[in-house]
Amino acid sequence: MTRKLASFALSASTLALAACATTGDEGGYTATIADARPIPHSAPTASIPEGTGYFASDSTLPFMAPDFTKISEDDYVPSFEQGMAIQAAEVQAIIDNPAEPTFENTIVALEKSGRMLGRVARVFFQLTGTNTNDRLDAINTEISPKLTAHGDSITLNPELFARVKAVYDKRTSLGLDREDTKLLEGTYDGMVQAGALLTEAQVEQVKEINSQLSKLTTEFGQAARGAMADQPVIFDSADELAGLSEGDIRSAADFAASIGQEGKYAIALQNTTQQPLIPALDNREARQKLFEASYHRADGKTDIDTRLLIARIAELRAEKAAIFGKPDWATYTMWDRMAEKPETALSFMEQMVPALAATQRREAAMLNKAIAADGGDYEVKPWDWYRYANQIKAEQFDLDEDAVMEYFVLDKVLEDGVFYMAEKLYGLTFERRTDLPVYHEDVWVYTVFDRDGSELGLFYFDPFQRPSKRGGAWMSNFVDQSYMWDTKPVIYNVLNIPKAPEGEPQLVSFDWVNTTFHEFGHALHGFFADQKYETLSGTATARDFVEYPSQVHEMWMTWPEVLQNYAKHYETGETIPTEMVEKIEAASKFNQGYDFGEVVTSALLDMKWAALSKEEAAALDTPEKVTAFERSSLEELGLEIDLVPPRYRSTYFNHIFSSPAGYSAGYYSYLWTQMLDHDSRNWFRENGGLSLEAGQHYRDTVLSRGGTMDYFEMYENFAGRKPDVKYMLEALGLTGGGDATAKAPSGEGAVGGS
């Protein structure tokens, strides 16, 4: 996954002022402030203060990359405070400017504010995600509500909004280009969405809610990480771990010893409900123990319980939506999405449910037969599902997952696979660097060169799991591309691959290979940014669009020319056999009842939370009621939830509860963009495949456009038509007959804007 640092107050215009949509419905707003207050023409106030310390100026390293050798934990709080003070003064200077408001002295000046704050936030929040400690967590707890209040002081400033509105009202006569227009519209729309048209009393309510949400979501994120990182599953003997490799058992013993459990075995939890080691465990009780430790994370089974935090977050979000005259949080927060309305996203997902439910029942029956054939006298449970699904896959497709891993060595996956793809499709080349400081010894750094040989940017790769890192995988920037600042992108990819024991080859699973290609797709979206303004640069796009360019790059991992270049056996150097690749591709449609089902269930659960009214959310006033709401919400879906639980239960659903907005009412984005992805794969197959011509067209129409245009227009510029859902359904094997047939959301499968 990716996230722009909008919520961290990097600049006035990235404080929820992303320019990704036209003005939405303003029903329910009380439009008094902007109309009643005159534009100020007072004399300028005090000069803007100078910052001190490392973050006061741009880094002197290549590409302005952070110099981690010069950054101390003691730098963060004073740098945040100075950065906020400087930006506050910059904004006040805009307000106090005696000249009439113009695009340059108001909108561009706002875009230029907050440089020091941006520098410290980009580094700090990357470290709290990848290499945190108690001190950084404490700073995060202290500074997050201050950043929220600082952001509100800008986006909810009536005098500033008066100037922004004055420019916005005459926008058609200003002769602005497309990007200037998007920046202006996004700034105005974002301030309206923040509350610029509310009454003063309503603004104060919103500020208080924002402050509380900042505190509660930070607390949730830390609790969820603690429930994962600080509560490994302990086993008393190696016999319980029968079925795991010698290396995995040795790693479990070493991990247990490192946490004071000498002589025992510890397995760290990963962020998803299912755990990667479960299928290999021969002992069913051990499988159940590991699964249930994951499933019951932070739900009161241990000393960590996030249920009341969730309820309060949902209540505050619904309360905020009501202030804006919206029925629920989903309606309020989807204002800048490609789908725009909850109904569009829900309709898109719900029409898949009949086929998906039928697939789940059919696959469960197959698994029960496999269990019986194996001598089992029980029916499949979630902790059994992947073990027997893998067994069927191995028999039906003659596919051995461990044997597949032997062809995927991490450095070759990256350099001979991902980088090779980028060379063939876009003409890029890469050079490993060891002269730049990194925040952890496991981070790799590369200079990226463009097709013409010029330097395109800098790439950091942080692949390995560690207790100080939150789960999952993501991409973001240390430095954004911007012609206004003459900056080139400094981008990082973060993964959570279990690190091989010392001396053993670093093999990676097929899934992690896929994730490596996926996250580099995000990186390419950032590297090919071609914008004046950081706010619109690269991956600064809508939640339900940003995953699309990353997903479409997954197709190249099994493209024959690419696969044959990097998939080499770690011992023999033999290229992965064609037959094995064919089996992998055939097997990819198997087990969609679980693989696809757990994502759909999570996306629909997210929407259930986002659809609560403030009264409904307030009624969830005990942990038991939260659990009951989650259960009833899932049961309403019509899916086999006891067999296929959501990929994330509410209690550790970081995507939607660990930031004030995040992916809330937006987890459907992974499905929406999967539709765009599979449609695009069809275009590539019909238009030259892995070629510089096809890559250049995709770069020109999608990857270089950032957030500067309507997403349906962008897609049609690329594909020559609206996206079609049928290619996704075909790829997932959900277009069979009978009750397993999914229908397209509309028409012949085309999905269009509203």
C-alpha cells in the first residue's frame, strides 16, 4: 500500500486539501463565514521566524536525502514546534498581505508554506512505521494532536478562506492551466470539506473532534502494533512445530530466547488474520493456537483491548459527518474519491457476493473431502483452510509451494526482476549505493536513471520484518517531485519479509514476490511524477485510484521474459521451469473463496463501520456490543464468515482506525483498483506487452499525471474507453455458470463516473 503525508500537516495545501475532485454537494453547510467576513487589508505582521537544527534547511546529500547520521531523537519535538510556528507565520503573512488576493499571493503562497514541518514529518513518521521505539512512540503521542490542531488552525481559518474564496470565485477569468486550476479547486474544496462554510460554533466542534480523533487513532495504532509485535505465540516444544522447516524452528527458538523464553519457541504475528506458517504445521492444535492468537488480537483475550477505542472513533466520525449535514462518515469522507458515493462502491462489491459465496461453499466442500481423505474426522475451520487448500493445489496442479520459493532469491527478485521490468518497459537503469546513510542496516539504496540517462531519483528498499516495524507493506517519499522547488523524488518501499537465518539464502514466497512488484509500482508512480506542485505530485491521488498503478505492475512478475531473467534456483541457477509457471498461473484462480473473500469481507466491514449514524455508534458503549456489531455486520453479508473471516478484524484494522481518516470507507479501493488493473492488463496484452512504446504510453497518460485530472478521463486517455469489470471477474475465476456467476456493476461491464 501508499500514503501521502497529507495528515501530517506538511504544507497548508496538503492538510486535507488534496486537489482530487470537483466541488461536492454542500447541503447541510451553513454558509455564513465566507460571505460575511471582508477580505482583510491590514499591514503585515511580524516577520517569519528562522528555524534551527537539522531540519531547518534542506539536506545537503544527493537529492536532499535525509542524513540519518545527523538526526537525533532529541531533534523531533523542537523541530515540529518550530515547523508549526514557521508555517503559522507564513499563513498569517498571506492573510495580512494588503494586496488583493491572487493565485500567486494566496494559493501558491499557501502551497509553499510549511517546508520545515514537511522535512521533519516525512522522516519522523517513516521511522515510527519502520524502526520505532518507546521514545518515538511517546513523541508521536505528544505531537499528533498538536499537528491536528495546527492543521485545523489553517484549514479552518476564516480570514484565510476569505482570500482563497476570492481567488476561487474568479477562477474562470484567471487564465490558469490545468494544474493551477486543480490546485486552486483542491485548496478551496479541501477547506470547505474541513469546515470553512460552517458556523463558528460548528468549527469549534469540528476542531475538538479532530483533536480527539488524532489522540484516539494514534492510541489505536500503537495498541494494535503492540498486540502484534509484543505478543508472540509461545510453544513449549519443537514437536508442536512439526512441519516447519529446520530454519523456521531455529528462528522460533532464537526469537523465544531473545524475549526471555529460553528453551521455548516463539512465532511473531503478522498483521493479517491468517498467518503464513499455519499451513505448514502438522499439529492441528498448534494451527488453531496460532490462528486464534491472531484472530483475537486486541479484543480483550489479552491485556490489550481496542474495542472501546473503535466505538469512540466511529462515534466521533459520525458526529463530525452530522455537523456537515451528512448521514454518515462514508458519505462525508468519499467526497474526493473516484467512486464519489458509498452507493457506487457498495453496488460494485455487493454484486460479487453471490458468486463469491457460492465459490466459498464449493471450495469448503472440496476441503472437507480432503480432510476426510487425510483421516480427519472434522470439518474445515479457518486454521485448516490453507493447509488443505495448498494440499489440493499441490495435487490438482502438482504445485509445491516450498519448491516454488527456491526459485525466488530476494536480491534477484529486486534487481533481475523488478528492475529488469522497469528497464524493458520504461528504459530505467539502477545503481546500488553504499555511500548514503540509512535508518537501519537492512535498508538498500539505489540511484534511478531515466531513459535518457539523467538521474530520476533515489530509491530506498527496506524488505525485512522486525519488531520495531508495523505490519504490511507500503511506499512513500522522503522528498516529493516538484518543479516549483526543483526537487526529484526520494522514495522508499517497505516490506515485512521474514529474514532468513544467518548464512542461509534469502528466499521469498510467491506472495512476497508479488508484493515487491506491487510496491515498486507505487514507486514508479512517484518517480514519473511531472508536476509543479507537491500537493498534486505522483501518488497524491484519490484512495480508490492510488492502488491501481501498483496493482497493474504485478502482471510483469510472471511475464515470461521477466520471470526467466530473475527466477533462478538458489542452488543450481536453473531457470524456473515453464511447467511450474503454468501451474502457478492455473492455480492462481484456485482458492479465491478465501483469497478474494477475506478482502471483500474486510471492505464491506469497513463500510459497515463508516455507515453508522452518531446515535448508532454511541450505542456501542461496551466491548461486548462492539463484538456483537462486528458479528452481525459480517453475518448480513451472506458470505461464509466462520470459514473465511475478514483479512483484518476491527480490533487490528489499522487501515481504517489508526489515523483520523486513512482508508476508512476506502478499503474497497483495493477491489476497485483491481478492476482497473485487470482491465489494463488486457490493454497491455493487446498493445505490445513489455515494450518501451507501451510503457511510454502508460507513463504519459497515467503515471506522470499525479492528481491533476479527473480519474475517469485519465483512464480513458490510457485505454480509449471506460474500464470494464469483466476482466477482473475472469481473472478470479468468478464468471462460471449458475449461482457462481457474478454480474458486472452496470451495462456490459463498463464502470463510469457519476
